[in-house]
Amino acid sequence: MKIDKGHTPCSQPSRAATTMIKTTLGGSPAPVNPIVGSSPQLTEVMRLAQRAAIGDAKVLITGESGVGKDLVARELHAQSMRAHGPFVAVNCAGLTETLLESELFGHVKGSFTGAYRDKLGKLEMAHGGTLFLDEVGEMSLRMQALLLRFLEQGELQRVGATDRARYVDVRVVAATNRNLGERVAAGEFREDLLYRLRVIHIHVPPLRERRGDIRPLVEHFATNRSTPATFSPEAIQVLERYRWPGNIRELQNVVEQAIWHGADGEVGLSDLPLTVRVSDTLVQSKERRRQIADDLYEALVNGGYSFWAHVHPLFLARDITRHDIRELVRHGLRTTRGSYRGLMNLFGMSSADYQRFHNFLAAHECKVDYREFRTGGPAPEPARRVVLPPLGSNASAPLTRN
């Protein structure tokens, strides 16, 4: 079995030991990343995982990207009666529909172009163990129907096979960062499949909602390496105040960057990436509105910030105001000479976000007149026009409207 080492750990309750997957497909022990942390939110997640491990009910794990859903699934398997069986993971978002069908159910030789030999599917590989379907919300409707039939009948048939269906004993654990209820309403996910998968529901909160896990995670990432490093108290405090839109995966990346910039294994405040330091300045300086807009602009243009990933969450959390957004837009329009489309690239957005950005600015009364930045002067005053006076008023005194 190929274990994806790119996933970053979540956190763990009072127990900070390394979780071990009992066996792989080859039958040998396979260590996985530890679940580190002791926040009440994570303690509850692990309590639910340990309860879910007792039986064979299907489990749906939800949460934002990077929170460690895969580690919760591995922990659930390690605590279950199937711990001595295989743990097989499949990334449903990384394969096309045809490849995903072959990956799950297997195929026989000659069933399609390139099928030069029989191939065992992941469902058969997971016999007696656990199948982890990561990003299950990305499955096509056709694949959802095939998965639903397996979940209801427990039988599978390889692609191109004509013999009788095979029965396998597999526990299915699925994970997604999507809101499957919304996808059901949009006709993009089968409601009956959702009911089959969500017998037990475990939600992993984002890192910003369990800040008590940040310090132990930083210490874990900094010490479990060939050359251990230490972070100063000031650096730790800034990391604990950051919002972490990329969750634990982003935290691990920031720790590695900071250690690389630090000297002799000592990481100070100045060694942290600019995006983290600027964000802390924004949160701590709410009264310095013009300075905040300057810092936002600098972070977007030179610090690797993205409007939707970094600025928008600050606005929703009321760390910055509509005035800050308007000042930021003025900064950008001054650079693009009044071009709103030019803001897309400047603020780290794709061109497809043009209308979404306009809608956001209009909804929150943050739009700025572009004309003053094209002509170099202030925007012209809107023309005043005469309208009819209200009933019962003196007709000789017409009203004007801006």
C-alpha cells in the first residue's frame, strides 16, 4: 500500500504518542504521523473516533483541507478490531472516472485499452480491513451509483469480468472538505449515498478554532527532524494569533520556512514569513486604518497574500472594516490606473473571480469610483436632475435628485 506522506497531521488530546498502523498490505508495521494536541475540540474528535472504532458502521469525516482527516481515519482503523488487516486509502479527486472505477473494483485483462493483465481493486485489497475514500465528494454521479450498490450489497465485479460477483468484508471510512448537503441540493451528490456514508459523522474543526493545539504542533514539527530547532516565545505568540486558512498543512510549511531562515536552530519573530507577520500587525492595529490598508496592499503585492484566502477571512472576522477594504481597493486602482480587471492579478485572484469580486464590493458598499484614477483627478459630481414634486406640494419648487 502506498501511504501518502504529503498529508499533514491534525492534533491530539492528552495522548501525544505516535500512532502506528498495525499492518500494510505486505503485513509489516507502518508508522504514520502522530496526532498532536490537547485542545477540548480535538479531545472530542478523538473520543468520537475511539467510539466509532468499536463497531463496523460507516464513518464520514468532514473538515477543511489540511486539518488531518486522513490521520483520524488511520487512528480509527488502528483502534478497531480490523487493526491487523490492511488500511487502504484512495484519493477520489486524483483519478478520472474510468481510472477510479478500475482502481476501486479492479479489472480483467483486455477489458479496455491498456489493460494488459488482471488487476486487483482496492476494495479487494482492503478485505478484512478498512478502505479510506478521501475526497469522496468529488466522485461523479455514475461512480456514486457504483459505490452505493457495493455498500448496499457488499459485492463487486471487476471491470470487464463476466464471472460471478465477489463478496468482500471491508469497512468504509470516507472524508470530504465539501458540504455534501449543499451538493445534494445542487444535484451533484446522491442523497441515498450520503445516508449510507454518514452513519457516524466526525467533524474535524479548523486550526483557528483550536488554537491550543498550535504550540504543541510547532514543537512537534520543530523537534522531530535531523536538526531540532526552537521557537522564541514572541514567534509562538504570533503563530497562535494567525488564522491559518491552510490549517495544519500550512503550519508545517511555515515552521519549515522559519527554521530555514533561522540561525543555529533558533527561530525568532523576524524569521517568520511576511504573510504571518503582516497578518498579526493587522489584528493588533485596528485603529491605524490607513496603515492597515498599506500593510494589506504590501502583503498582497509582495508578501504572497491572496484576497480570498487571507483578506476576505479577516473581513468576515471583523478584524478589518469596510473602510479598510475601500482603502485597499484605492491602493490597487492607483496602481492599475483605474482597472478593476487589473486587480485580479495584483490581489492574487484568478480572472474568473472578476464578477465575484465586484459582487462582494457592491454587497458591502466597498466599491470605489475608478474614474479618478484614470484621469488623475477626482471623480466628477453626478448630474442633478429635476423630478416631480410630491403630491400636495408647491409645483413651483421642483425637487432635485442626485
